[in-house]
Amino acid sequence: MQNSRQVLCEKRTYSRDFQAHHHDFGQFLFPLQGILDLHTAGHHIALNPDYCFYLPPGHHHNYRATGRNEFLILDIPNVYLANETESMYMKLDQQWSSIRFLLMEESRDTRTNSASLNDLTKYVSHKLELSNSPSIDYIHKHYKEKIKLEDLAKIEHYHPVYYSSWFKRKLGKTPKEYIAELRLREAKQLLSNTSSSITSISEELGFENLSSFSRWFVNVAGQSPQKFRKT
């Protein structure tokens, strides 16, 4: 295994038998062919070429590949990583696809610790720090709708109980509290800055009727939406 202070980017294949280990550096996995069956303390995923996965330092994991397989692996020394960077399972969108392409080009360079690979690794690490987990992105797009805890956990490939503790550790509040804050912020903005009726606002925020919206608003804001608008 390489020096934990050295960036390494290369293509690898894995056997069908489960292996288990951990390492003192971060690792980014981009499937190119086949599926990697990966188990960590919180994740149990079948990683395919439509997704990518970041594994932080020190995380024990079991893994095996099914069928013909090839994976692009970026080993990231701790010096590039923020302490709070957690494991992350992400859809391979246009940006991550572009990063994968650039890393593939770098993997063909036989030199160790090339300046361009180091710069690209810094960029990847910075992007990881700024990236929201997929379930949090989902909440921001759908907080006006009914969101089930089980659905959020499924997005992250977590068990619902583990997801709840992970979410509170990450954001300092439960998913329910976080969603309520987003809805309240939007409700206050609509009440303050638009002439929409309170009934229309309640419908826009996904409430079944005005009564349920009013009860919820009083509970979280301490006053009725009518009183808040007058204030």
C-alpha cells in the first residue's frame, strides 16, 4: 500500500470474494465497469457506474466486485481533507463525470505526485467539503411535500435509525426539525413579501387546508400567520 501522504490515482479490479480492511487516507471510487458491493458501518450499497462514493480515512469496510469490473480509485492523503468530511454516495452528474474524465487522464501519467494530480485532488477535496449529501439536497428541493424518513435514509443507503443519528450529528437537529425550519422560513417570506392569500400560501407549502397550516404555524412560530402578517 502506498505512503499515506502520497496521492495515487489508478484503475483497479477486485475479486468476487469479500475482503475487509481500512486505511488512514480518504478514498474516492468511480466505477467504470461492474458493481462493487460495499459495506461500511452505515452503508450497504451496490456501487455502479452511475454513482461515485467517497470513503473517509479510518472507515472499516467490506467489499467485493461482481462480474467483470474496473474502478478508478483516487487515494487522498489526510493533508488534503477537512476533519468533518464524511462518507458520501453521489449520483455521477455532469461535474463529477468531468472530474472522473480528468482523473482518468491523470491515471495514465506514470509519474508520482505530479503537480496536476495534486491540484486536481485539492479541487476534489474542496468540492467534497462544499457538497451537500444527496438526501439534504432532496430535502431542499421537496420540503414543501410530505417527506418520509425512510425515503431519506434510502437515498443515502442508510438504515432509518442510523440515518436519524447521522443527520442530527451532521446538522445538530432532526430531519423533522430541519424540514420545519425550511417551511417556516418560506412561510414567513411569503407572508411578508407577497400579497398571496394565507390559504394559497398554505397550499403552496403542502398543507391540506388552512386550519392545519395555522395550527402548525402557531406551534413553530408562536403566533398565527394572520398576526405575523400584520406585524
